[in-house]
Amino acid sequence: MTIRILHTADWHLGAPFTWISGDAGAVLRERRIEVIREIAALARARQVDAVLVAGDVFDGQHVADALLDRTLEILASWDGLWILLPGNHDPARAESVWTRLVRRGPPPSVRIALDRAPIPIAEGRAVVLPAPLADRRSPDDPTAWLDEAPSPTGALRIGLAHGAVEGLVATAQRVANPIARDRAARAGLAYFALGDRHGTLEVAARTWYAGTPEPDEFRYREAGNVLLVELDGPTAAPRVEAIPTGRFHWVERRLELAPRTPAELAARIEALRDELPAAPERCVLRLALDGAVDLAGRAAIDEALARLAAAVRHLVPLDELVLQPAELELAALEDGGPIGVCARALHERTRRAPSEEERAVAELALRFLWQERNRLARGEGAGG
Amino acid sequence: MRLVALEIRDFRKLAGLWRIGPFDRGLTLIGGDNEEGKSTVLLALKSALFEAWSVGGRIREAMTAHGGGTPRVAVTFELGGTRYELAKEFGRDCTLRGPGGPLRGDAAEAELQRLLRFEPRRGRAERRAEHQGLSALFWVDQGTSFLPETTAAAIAAQRDRLGALLRREIGMVAAGPLLAALRARIEQQYAQFWTEKGQEKRSGELAALRSRIAERESLVATLRAARARYDEAVEKLERARAERARAEAPERLEQARERLRIATERLARIERLEADRALARKTVEAEAAELRRLEEELRARAELREKLARDEAALRALEAEARDLDHRVREIEERLAALDAEQTRLAEAAVAARKRLALAQAARELLERQQETGRLRRLADEAEEKAEAIARLEAERSATPPIDEARLRRLKDLAGEVDRLEAGLLAQATRIELFPDPGRSARTAEGSPIDPARPLDLTAPTELVLEGFGRIRVSPGGDLAGRRRALAQARDHLAAALAELGLGDLAAAERALARRRELDVRLAGERKALEGLLRGAGVLDLESLRSRLRVEQRRLETGRQSLGEDAEPAQLAGASDAAARAVEESEGALAKVRAEAEAAGRSAAAERERLAGIEGRRRELLRAVDSARNEQLAAEARLSEADLEAARRAAAERHREALARVAAIDGELARLDGEDVRLRKTLAERELAALEDEVRRCRREVDRLEGEVRGLGVEACDSRLDDLERALGQHRAEAAALEREARAWKLLRECLAEAERAGAERLVEPVTRRLEPYLRRLLPEAEPLIDAERLVPVGLRRSDVVEPLEELSVGTREQLAVLVRLALGELLLEREGEAPCLILDDALVFADEDRFARMKAILAKAAERQQIVVLTCRPRDWLGLPGTRLRLEDCRASAPARG
């Protein structure tokens, strides 16, 4: 008889998104809670035998008690078995978010895999072999014990771990919490449910990273899923279905700009909306701007960026544009008197600034001069 | 503008009509004495050009000449090559004739303002530089040319005009309203962030943001510290739990317990062996004691035998010695009896000799006392005589007047004063000498005749009767009455002093003092003699001498009575030596016998004591010998000596057996090493206790840390930290943006100000360029310093040293002010095609000769391009200059109208 599980990981409940201010940050934080409620609904709908959460359920040990209460309340909305695994963000330490959760009295359907002890599921037809992390970073493979882990005869062996599969990321540094790529084969696992990588990925035979159910960074395009896994037997290949759950898209774009008319530059910014994978309000956009623009173009870009920021959920501008006033613009500032001299001096400063910050200040001063001079020339009063 | 001619009528000092001119195109010098009206010429010119024709009140009154009349000034001038004729009769009319025909009244005034570019003065407003156009700068009143404020105010009034010229020259555009508005806008933005001094504001958006950041950072730090404490406590808890697990490991406790059990069993066996050994050692000690007792008894029996033999021998020797001693005692006692009889005889002889000696000594003392009493009696008699003589002399001294040296000096002073006053009175007296005819006489008013042979010295009004003539009254002049009173007073004082001493006159006083001195000398001699007598008797006064004499006489009487009535003292005293020798001999013999008797007594006592001692020892030996014999008999009766020896051998055998048993146990104990076993047991006990303690301690520590972690967790898991960090991040970003904006506004402000400053400095350059040639002629080594903003000279630089204007001499300041005007004149000439006329009223009065000569040369050179009018009261100083020279007094065209 088929065993059906939901594999998810990296909920990172309580992630503060401190760098996203205002309402956007609040919405993103709230979304990380709400997606759990959707997972519970999914579990009910797909009638799974258990939901395996492969670590990093919480973003840290210091999440507030209110969040723990709310998490338990959501988990209780589905009375099937939840198996929660401590990961590197929420390791099972002597005192941890888990001990606090235990003290709050979780329902029996919530099992916290604090020990390396098999957990039977589906009336004993399968056993989950958890590899909880007790430290944030460990040089040892936490899944090594799975090779010798006992399990009832005939029961499917399902591994549950949190860490970095060796060789997945090319790095010269020693990887923390390493996991042998062939662990599933060595430990006779029918399925190896992993967490840590926020994008969904089949990393080896029978071995999957579920990824985070709600994207939270720009790195992984394939984030925002939970995996419905169906296991027919110890040797049968698992049937894995990635079910999208993410609401927000984390998008990165880079624009290389050159001096154009202000309208053309504004149009380049505006065109980004059409390139987004979803409605702008469901996108968190990191926009890198590079190149050089003149004073008028800079003003047009600023206005276009303001409009774009209002449209998307959150805009992270990486503004590396260099101000390159056109000779005509500088000439326009030339009055044969102090304004022209001042403009030339500021322009010179932007070119010879000893630091990036000094350059930015000089650019801003030049922009102010240009804006104010134009505004006054248009007849707008000093109070405007 | 170029002045052509000037006509003044009835204007202040210049009463009547004055025609001044024509003015030279170059230099015109108008000379005139002080108070002659040179400054009035300048004032009239200014009034004509810049005062309204209709002006009234005080201003017009001030113009009016002292002799009355309507003030009138007519000026002919050229401007831009066009000639104008202005005639202004104040309060009446004004006419300006130019190329467009004559203009009158206010139209003329308006045209004048347009031509000369000045702002008319309104009402009674104070006259300022802007009310006079360029002339405010170029027409320098007397005594003001050296004042910096005069130049500054005049240039300020023409700042726009001059600035425009300068900008035109350097190709700079004038700052328009756009720049002003831009500057205002920048200032407005700058003021949001910065203070006037360029410090960041403590209020405002950025400051508030920084304050909020600081508050939140503080709170975040607190909460992070709480988390750090929590994490640290969790770390400790984990370590404590690991330690507890290690401590609770069952194998460690089991091993410790097994080690304790083995050690305990071994120790129990050792303790049993030690008990057996103790018992065996007691047996050894008991057998050894019995053996010692038997051996002791055998040794005691042998010693008793030896002692009995020694005592019996000693007893025999003592009895022989006692007999010898008894014989010697008897011999000594006989000798003692003989000595006692000799002592009795000698004692009686000595008593008789001492009686004789005492009698002889008493007789000698009586003789000596008789001699002493005789001496004292003679001394007492002489002393009595001296005492009587002293009493007589003292009585005589008491009878003389009590005068001394001081009193005599006082009397002499008083007598001298009387003499001095008398002489003075006589010196003032009126001397009357009478030369009566024969038969005639004179007498006093009282009738006493006057001896004509003796002149009369009258010191008081006196009436004389001259026979045949009648009475004559003589009244001496001067203060004779006062002199008489003083003389009478002095005489009274002298008389009173003499009366107090009982003396009649000064001579008596001197005699009395001489007598007192003689008596004092004699008294001193007598007293000294008396003291010598008393000292010889050994007493202090006469009464003591008398008392001592009485005592000696009583002792002498008593001594005679003790010798007896019939005794002859001299005879008795002569036998005293023989008596003394008899006493000495008899007492010497007695002492010798007594010593011999005492030695014999001591010898006898010693022998008797020795005899008693021998007897005591003999009795002791007798008792010891008896006791030893009894003891020998009793021991033998208890146990024979052979049986005693057999018992000793049996006891020795048992003792050896017991020793062997002890040695065997010792060997076993040594093999078991009790000390090591005890040490092991102790260590095992301690180890077990330590392990159990460690387990308890670890459990307590874990319990404590669990409580601590839970307590810390409440604060560490505070969700406010996330909120705060979010807010902090936002604030920091906002602050960074605001800070950048603030710096940008500051930079913009600085750059604009710098640009304006640079522009202003460029503006100065044309002035400096024109000024420098003049200044080189005046001060070859100096460079001018011109304020870029105000275009006024602010000092000089000489040899790289800046000298501010206020530190320059008044003369140099004045000369510099004239040169600046010449330079500005050049500027106007070159830029507007016409230089203004420069009028100097009594200028350069502070210049020294050299500077004055240089300034003259400069003005001569400048006059080639610029019209210059010099009003001076010292025209000779200005000789040699080219141009027109006028004398003001020569300019009077008509006398003032009278009345």
C-alpha cells in the first residue's frame, strides 16, 4: 500500500526581515505563518500519512512565545502526524525553541525529532529515521547513524535530515553539517527528505530538498514548493510532485543604463513591470542600476523608481549609477557668474572624489543645484 | 562730468556775487584764506546739483548768506560732451539749459537726477551718499578724506554702478534675482541641518532621527545582551549536562566501590593479626617481668651478705676512734679553767686605770674653759664701749637739719632765681640821683631822708619830698609790677624751702650739710669696729656675745664642782698621760687572755661534737647489722637459694617462647603491608565520596542552570528585538540618506559661496590694476589690499606683511583714499568715457614734504585725464602744478547789497 507524505522544510518562522521596512516586511512575515496553514490544508486534502519538516522550522532560538503558540495552533488544524526536525537555525540544544515548545504542551500529533530514534508512521509500515542537529554548525555528518539505524522488518526507511549534501556547492571551505550524497543508498532509504537549501532540488537518487514553501531570498528561483511523495515500496522509485505554495516572487534584475533622453530612461524602468513573473504587488524586486546618466536622466530615473517602488511589494535598489552631466546641462547652468562656477566645481568634485560617499554627496549637491535652478527658472517660488 | 564755471550769490559766507572759473580741464587750484569761503564753494556746488530748488526750512536758512538775500548758484558743466547750464535760485526758481532746451522747476530737477544718477533726498531726511551720486565719492569735504567710513559709504552708494563696470570689464554677468533666490533656497535647506557656524544642528529631522537611533541601539544592545546571556547560559547548561552524564556513568562508581571492598577486607585481616600480636607482646612482657623478679631476688641476697660484712668492720673502727677523742676533750677543759682565772684579775686592773684617766681629762677641760671665758669677757667690754659711742653720734645726727645734696641744689636754684629777678627789676628801675643845693635835702613821702650821695633805683611809683621844692612823684615805666610780683613769689618760695628745713639762709644750709657728712663718716667707723669685735667672738650682735659669756661662766662653775673642792686641776691634768698608758696595757693583756680562752672553748666544743657523731654512727651500724642478719634468716626460711635459681631458669625459657610468637606475627603483618592497605582504603573511600559529591553537584548545577535558562529565556525571546532591529535598520537608512542630503546642501552652499567669493575677488582686480601705478609712485614697495565685497581699501602689504588700514598713519590713509578715487576715476573714464571731477577740499594736510611732493606729481599726472579741483588755504604749497590757479578773493564780482 502506498505511503504518502508531504515533505517540506525551511519554514523559518519568525524570520524578521529587518531589512524590509514598513508594511512590506509585515506582509512577508505574516505570509510565512499563513503558508503553514496552507500546508495543513494540503495534507488534509491529499490525505498524507505524515508531514515531514526537514529542519529550520523556526528562524532562531529566540522567537517569541506568541509565535510558538500560533504555530501550535496552526499545526493543530490538521490532526495527522507532523514530524518536526531541528535544523541549524533551531538546533536541539539543552534549552532551545524545542524545549520551550515542549513546555507549551504540543498536541500528540506533533512529534519533535529531538533524538536519533526511529519514528514509525503509517501504522508501522514505514519508519522515519531523523538526524536532528544539536549544533548550528557541526563538521560531522549527522546522518551517519542512518546506515546502522534499526527498523522493523518490512517497514520502509525514510531519512529526515538537514544539512548540505557534499559536492552540491563548490566551495573550498569546509561545509557545515555535511551529508553524504549516497546516504540514501547506503542506509537503504526509500526516500531521503532534506532541508537547508531553500530551492526545490532532487540532489541524488531518492534524495530531495523540498525548499522553503514561501520564498525568502533572491538566490533560488525554484523556491516556494512542498513535495508530495508517494512511496510504493523499498525499491520502487518515489513519486515526487512539487506543489507550488509560494505567494511572493523574489526577483533580481540589472539595468545597464547610458545617457538617453529622460523619457527613454523612464521607459526602461517602466518596462520592468512587464518582465516580472507575477503581478508587481507579489514581487520583491532587487534592481541593480549601472552605467552613467546625465542630470535630466537622473531625475527621470528617480521619478520612475519611485513609481516602481510604489507598485511592487518591495523594491531594493542597488544604485550604482554615475552622474555624468551633459555639457549642455552644464552650459545651461553657466550664467557667467557664481552658479556656473559652482556647477563646474561640483562636477569636478564628482570626478575626483576620494571616496564613493564623497562622490555621492557631490553628485547629490549637483543634482540639487540643477533641480533648484531649473525650478526657480521655471518661476516656481522658493517655498515650492 | 566736467565743471566749466560756477557763479554763487548770497550763499552762506559768500555774500554778494562770486564768479569762479573757468575751471581748467585738468587741474584748477582755488586758494583762499581760512574762513574765506572755500568750503562754501563746494557746498554751493553740491547744493546746486543735489538739493531741490524748492527746499525750505532749516536747509535753506543754512544756505542764506549772513547779509541776507536769496541764495543762488549757477553751474555750467559738461556731461558726455554736452554742455549744461544750471541756475538754481533756492525757493524761487530753477532752470537747466541743455541740448533739449531749457527746463524749469521740477522738470529741471528730474532731468538733473537722470543725468547725474542720484536719488533725491526726501523731506528732512539726512543727507547720505546716495543722495549725491558720484560726487559723494569724488568731492571730498574738508577733513574727511582720511576717514575710512567716508570712502566706504561713498563706494557703497555706487556699488552697483561700479560693480557693473567692473563686471563688464572682466566679462562677468551680474548676479540676478535667480542667484538670490537660489541662495535663499540653499540657505533654507542648509538651515534645516546646519547651524550658522557649520555645526550639525541639535534639533531638526536628522538630529531627531539620530536620537531615535541611539535610543533604539541602546535598547537593542540591552536585548541582545539578554540573548547573549541566555545563549551563554544554554551553553553552560549543555556543558553541565554532559558533565553530569560523565559523573553518573555507572562503571566509575562500581570500580570505586570494588576497590573499597577489597581494601576493607584486607584491612580486617591485618587488624586481627595486630590483635594477636598485642596479646603475644603482653605475654612476653609478663614472662620478662617474672624473670627479672627472680634474678633480682638472687642479686639482693648476695648484696645483703656483702653489706653485713662491711657494717661489722666499720663498727669496730668507730669504737677505737671514740676512745681517742674522749681523752683529748678532758685536756682542753683543764686549760680553760686556768684562763678564766687570769681574765678576772686583768679586768679589775683595767677598771682602776680608766678611773684615773677620766679625772685627768676633766681637769684639762676646766683649764681650757677658764681661758676662753676670760677672752670673751674682754671682747664684751670693748663692744659695750663702741655701742655707746655709736648711740651718741646717731643722736647728734638726728639733731642736725635734714638736708641732703638734692635739697641743697633746690635751695640754690631758688636763690639763683631770686637773684636773677632782682637784677632784672633793677635793670628796669628808674634811677634818681639828687644833687641838692647846699642846705637842701630830700625825703620820702613817709618822711625818711634820702642820702643824695646814693642814687635811688625806683621800681614803683614813689613820691619824694624835695625841700624847698615840694613833692615830686616818680612813676617808672615798663612792666615793673609784674617783675615785682615774680620776685616776691621767688622769694616766698625760697623762704618756704628754708623754713621747711629749719634753716635761716643758704649758708646755714651748706654748713648743716657739711656737719651731717662728718657725722656719717664717724658713725661708719664705729660700726665697723663693733662688727670686728663681734666677729672675733663668733657672734652676730652684742646681745649674743653677752649671752655666750653667761653660758661659759656657768659651765666653768659646774666643772670646778665636779673635780671637788680640794682638787688641784693643774696637778690632775699633769697625770693624765700615765693613766692613759695604764689603761692601754691592762686592756691589751685582758684581750689576749680572752682570745686564748675562746680558742680553747671552740676546740673543746668541736671535739665533743665529733665524739657525739661517732657515737651516732656506731648506733646506726649496730641496728643495720641486726636487721641484715634477721633478713637473711627470713629469706632462707621462705625459699632456699637453690630453689630460687631453678625457678629463674624456667621463667627464662617461657620468655623465649613468647618472643618467637611475636616475631612470627610481625613477619605476617609485614608481608600484608597494613599501611598501604589503609591508604588504599582511604583513597577508595575518598574517591567514592568524591564521585557521589560530583554527581550531586552536577545535578544541582544542572537544576540551577535549567532554572536560570528558563528565567533568562523570558527576556531573551522578547519579540521586541526584531521590531527594534527592523526600525533601527530603517532609521539608519533614513539617517544615512538625510546625512548625505545634509552634506550635499552644505557642499552646495560652500561651493556657491566660494564661487561668489572668487567672482568678487576678480571684480577687485580692475581696481587694483589701476591703483597700483599710483601707489608705486607714492609707496614703491607697497601693494594695495582691497575688500572684494565693498571695493574699499583695507590696508597695504609691505614686504609680505599686511598692515590693516586702521594701523596706517592718518596721512597715509588720506593719500590712499585719494589714490583709490583716482583709480575709480580711471575706471569710469575708460568704461563710461568720462571721469568725474575730483574735488579735494584742503586735502593732504597730513602729508609730509616728500609724500606731498609725490602726491602733487600723482595729481599732476592724473589731471592729464581727469579734471581735478583743489581748494586750499596754502596755495604756495601747490606751486609748480600745471593748470589754472584762482584766488577766491579775486572771484568776487560784486559786493553784497546792504540791508
